[in-house]
Amino acid sequence: MRSRLLWCSAVVVAALGFLVWETRRLAELAGRFEADARVARRAAADAEDRVAAESTGRTAAAAEAARLAGELATANAQLLGITTVLEARTAEMRRASEAAALARSRSLEPMGDGVRECLATLHDCLRAEGFGNQRFVAARKLDAEGLHDVEMFESDPDGLGVTFYEAQRMTAEIDRGRGRLQLRFFDGKRIVRGEAQDLPKDGWAIVFAPIDARMFEQRLPFLVQCEGTYPEPAAGGRRSTDVDPMTRRQWLERFDQLLAGAGTSNALRVTRFRGMADGCFLEAELVGTDAQHRVVSSAHVARLAVEIDPKAGVVSLWLRDGVLQNGGLESSISGEGYRMVLPKLDARKASDILLGMVVTR
């Protein structure tokens, strides 16, 4: 019995030792497995980080590539636009150069005898009617549409400035009934004190009135286009109200003296008239200029008078039966007429300057 107990104890001890050893071996094996697992997890995490970094890099690279592609497309479009503009500018400069060369070659060509005679006759007719501010210097041809490639200088009424007209075409129209000539310039420029202005689409008109329409029609039948009918001529040819050139010049000088001290916002000047009757100056022209000597208004009237109102102490220019142009607008003067106050003049001074040739209101 005792030996069996000893044997059982030995078996138990051996079994316990084996269990202890096996437990220790398993623990060591589990430790190694845990260490290997940690290493594997770290490697997996590193691998995931590398994959994520590579993915982010590929995304950034793709975005950068897309940005660069967009910038390249924009640059190409801009380059194409610049090239188109340069080509258009080059073509425009070529056309302008060719046009300038053609214009220079034409300018060197002498005017034909017919065109030269037309301009000389037009000058003579205008001077005969008292219009001496216009001077034509060139024209290329004359046909049913008028004069072509016209160049003209026009002096300001005060003689201190010049306007240059350069037009591809000019027409001349006569109103027989009103005794009026209109020169209209198309497709060109009007140069005023160095500033070039394009002519309006419907042309720029210069009006001369009153004129002897019959003389223009007879001497320039190849240029003027006429409309209307002539009024009945006065008996004896020259009208009794007309004044001779010397008398007309003296009265214009008196008007210059009168209007120089008139005190109006714009300088006024009577540039011409044909005759005198009943205290009035007949078929007169009045021009207004600003401080820069630019024409800002004009009037062509059948009667012009200096009107005085002794009671009110007012002196006025009284315009009747005609046309007033102011600021590019044209209006008719009829009925009671149109009065322009001369604020710095008194009745006695006005009457003295004009030798009593005034109208009392």
C-alpha cells in the first residue's frame, strides 16, 4: 500500500512537472507569437501608411497635372487670341498703308482743268456774295454726285482760327425761293484746332444765305442741284434797298464796335448784310463764338435791327424771318421775331454808335 502511494505521488509529481514545463513552453511560444504579431501589425500599419501616402501623392500629382493642363489650355487660347489680333492689326495697318500710299499718289496728281475751273468759279461766286472765309484747295473729280476727294479751309468769323474739311464727296444744293446755298460734306473729317472729328453720316452742311441763286445756277450748272422757283425780280434789277460794298463795310465796322461792349455770354458779330430799310439791316447774317473762338451759333434773317426800349433801359438785337442755329439745333424765326438782349449797352450809346439807325420799342 505504501509503495503504491509512493508510486502515485511520483506519478503526480512527474505530471505536475510536465504540466509546469509544458505551461512554460506554451507561455514562451505565446510570447513569441505575440511578438511576431506585433511586428506583423507594425509592418501592416507601415504598409497601409505607404499605400495611403502613395495614393495621396497620386491624387496630388493628378490634381497638379490637371491644373497644368488647364493653364496650358488657357495659355494656348490667349496665344491664339493674340495671334488673331496681331493678324487683324497687321492686315489693318497694311490696308491703311495702302490707302495712304494711294492717297499720296492721288494728291500728287494735278487737278483736272474742269475741276480747277469749278473751284475757281465757286470761289468767285462766294466772294461776290460777301463770303470770303472758305477756300478750296483740292478736289479729284466732278460728276453727277458732286465733287470727290475735297479739301477745304474755313476761317473763323473772327479770323483767329481755321477749320479744315477733308471729305470723300461734297454736294451743292440751291434753294431758289429762299436764295440759299448749302454745301454738304460726306465721309471724312473736320479738323478744328488740331482735333479731328468724323463727319456725321448724313454729312456736314455749310449754309450761305442770302445769295443770288441765279448767278450760282448760271455759272455752276455742272455742280449745283436746284429746287424751288425764283421769286419775282424787283423792278429795275438791283433793289433800291441794297447798299454798295464801301457803305456795307462801314456799317459792319460800326456793328463790331457796338457788339464788342454788349456784354453777351458769347461774342456776337454781324458778318454781312445786303441792304437797309426802315431802320433794319436786310438779309443779314449774325455769328456767335465762345471764349475759344469756336462758332456756337448763327442766324440768317431777312431783317435785323437794334431795338431800344428807353423806359426799361434795354437794348436788343431784333431778328425776324429767318433761321437760328444754336448748339447743333436749327429753329425758324417768324412772327414777332427773336430778341437777343445786349446787357451792357444803354439806349443812347447804341443810338450814337449806329448814327440813330435803331428801332424804338
